[in-house]
Amino acid sequence: MRNLFTYIFSLVGLFAFSQNKQILYGFDDIPQSLMLNPGSEVTQKKHYGIPFLSQIHFNGGSSGVSAYDIFKDGNDNINDRITRQLFKMKHTDFFTATQQLELINFGWRAKNEIYFSGGIYQEFDFIVYFPKDLAVLAWEGNRDYLDYPFDLGEICTTGDFMTVYHFGLNKQISDKLTVGGRLKLYSSMFSYRSVNNTGSFVTRLGDNDSENIYEHIVQDADVSVQTSGYASLRDLDGASQVTSEILGRAFFGGNIGVGVDLGFTYDINEALTLSASALDVGAIFHSKDVESYRAHGTYTLDGINLIFPPLSEGDSTLPYYDDLEDEIEREIPIDTLYNSYTQFRPVKINAGLSYGFGRFNSSGACDCLNMDGGTLHKQNVGLQFYAMLRPKGPQMAGTLFYHRRLTEYLSAKATYTVDSYSFSNVGLGVSADIGTVNFYLAADNLIAYGNLAKAKSVSLQLGFNIVIDEE
């Protein structure tokens, strides 16, 4: 297991990163709006994504600490900064990275007015929660924490690397309602998870029968790590072989899963529009290359009694630590299991309410008082909500946005987001149509770009698509 995390983090560097869900959601002049809401209103006749360039996404960050908090210039000691941040953080704080690279994306409107779409994308998702008790134990030691139960259940982390194949349909049911759905097939190339762990570690004064002053007790420990796609990588030599093996699983060579996306858009009136979607409602069934590890049991250490027997020349001392290691392994065995398991996907929820004003037409004329001429508005303001289900609770964000069509070929969207990372997240997205080519760029946390070390999260998103509008 010692090389497990080496393989995990080697996956992160396979592709360029970027992702920002809040800005692109509701950006209906971008084909990728269908990926965030399969029931969004679609105006184009067809679209084709430029392979490997149609959508590049990344989101990474820490909810509890930034690099600036630790490494900023100052007169205080760096150890003091680490101590302050360690006690400031909570066990629900997390470090995360989510990345997507779209390989193929396409869509077309059939004669029955159903808009079909499909494609393939690669995804990496990683999260690790901050194990505060164990971090305090490692940093402070246990001298000042007698009788304090350090919680082993704070160990919680997951990671997935997969290819996703999808096909969906979108249909305008009435003048007010548009609905859509998408079927997804997952091909998992690598996965690990360690959740729902239990147990504690406590140090206390020994009683009269104890052999030493202190007793160190691991109580009711039950810690496990489930992996798939890892065991076969152990004997490979070098990152290039690991990468080659993992990519070979992309085309249904790994563990298979199934899921759906569902969504709708409802025009309450000519100005107000409500939209919502649920993504990745599904599961992956891990049965190939599965290997899991489980440590469980209770153990009390009274200390090591040193014995100094007379030694002849060439004799070695007693192997105290080897004996201790063997004793711990007897009392808290680490079992290797090969059972299949089912992993549910982290469901994502999107919802938005927008208010449009200012009629827009091809000449660019705008009459902000006349709302009777159409539903394509020059300006929109509104609210958005995003949630992603995680092992210790949903990761949520709320967004205020302003969207403006600057010309027939150019539009922009500005956002202000409150999320798990900060209360000052300002973002900007731009979409441009150059002939039949649609280009979009979205960036988040713009205030922190002057000093990225202060940012607790960083995100960027871009893409190129060929869009053919209705005639």
C-alpha cells in the first residue's frame, strides 16, 4: 500500500486543468450548457465540439487554509502559523480537485424537434477531509492530551479517474417548458475510497497494575481503504507505464457503471425563468482489479520494557521494535480483501432563477420598457444554487449573476459566489461567436489573481465548438 498515493497524485498531472460550474450554468449560447442542464433551452440546429478543445475544466482548492496563511512574510515563526491554522481548521474542512477534459461532443435537432446530443469526456475527482485530531497528535504529540480520544473516524478521502460516455435528448414540451435527460456509462480506470471509519487513540495514566506510567490505547479501530485498478499497477516501472496502463482502460477496459442526468427549464412568464438539474445519479460497480485493506481491533501499549542481558562478542540486542510491530499486527491485523463493491456517484444539483429585461434582436436594438416583442433578452440577472453530495455532507455554493448580450456575437456573464472557500468569489465568463466557431472562457476568484497564494480555490474553463444556428 505504500505506493498507493504515489499513483493517485501521478494521475493529477495527466491533463490540463480547469472548471467553473457556476459561471457556465444558464449560459445558453454555449453548447456546454446542455452538460450542466440537459433540459436547458437550445436554440442551435446542431453543434460539434472540437476534439480535446471543446471543454477543459478544473476546480481545485482548500476550504480551510491558503498558501498565504502559511508562507506569508512576517515576523512570526512559520511553526506558529501552522499551529494557528491547525487549530483554526475543522475536521469538515477539505482539499479537493475536480477536472474534466471533453474528448468528443456533438448534437443535432431531428425532424421531430428533439435535440439529440452525445459525447465522451474524461474526469478526475479527488477530495480529502482534514483529519484534525490526527494532525494535532502528529504536530503537538500526546503529552498535553491525556484522556483525550483522538478520532480515527476523521480519516475520510475518495478519488476517481474515469471515462464517461453519454447520450441525451432535449425537447421543448410547450411554450413554457423544456425538459431533457441523458444516459451515462462510466468506465472507471482507477478508484479509491476510505470513508465511514471508526475508532480512537487515547493516552491515559496507568493504574496500579500497569507496567508503566502511561497506557496508549487504540480502541475499537476499524479503518478501511477500498481500491480498484490499483493492485495491477504495483509491479509497473515508472510513471509512463502507469499512465499507459490506466489510459488503456478508458474504452470500457475498467469497472463499469451507469447513471443519468435530468433537467428542465420553465418560463414562468416572459421575464422570469426557472431551471434545475440533477447530474450523475448513478453508481459504478467495482469487480475488476479490486483490492481493499481493513485494519480493525483494540490494542493497549504499556510501553517497552528494556532488558539489558549480558552479550557475548558479536551478539545483537533484543529486537524491541520488531517485536512491537509484530505484536501490533497480531492485535490489529490488516486484512487484504478482494470483494466487489458498489460506489455511488457524487450527485450534483443545479438550480437557477433569472429575470430578463431588454429585448434583443439582430440589429442590436434594445427597448428596455417593451417586453412584448420576444423572450431573447439583452440582459439577465438572477440567482443560482449548486450542491455536490460528498461523504461528510453537501458541498454548496450560491451565486448572484448578471448576464449581458453585448452584440449578436458576443455575450458576458459576471458572478458573485459564496461557497465553502470564501465569501468574495467574483467570476467572469465571455462567449464569442466567430463565424460558426463558438469560443468561451470563464474564470473565477478574480480578486485573488493579484496574489494567487491568497486564494483558497482556483478555477478556469475554456472551450471551442462549431455551432450551426437555426435558419
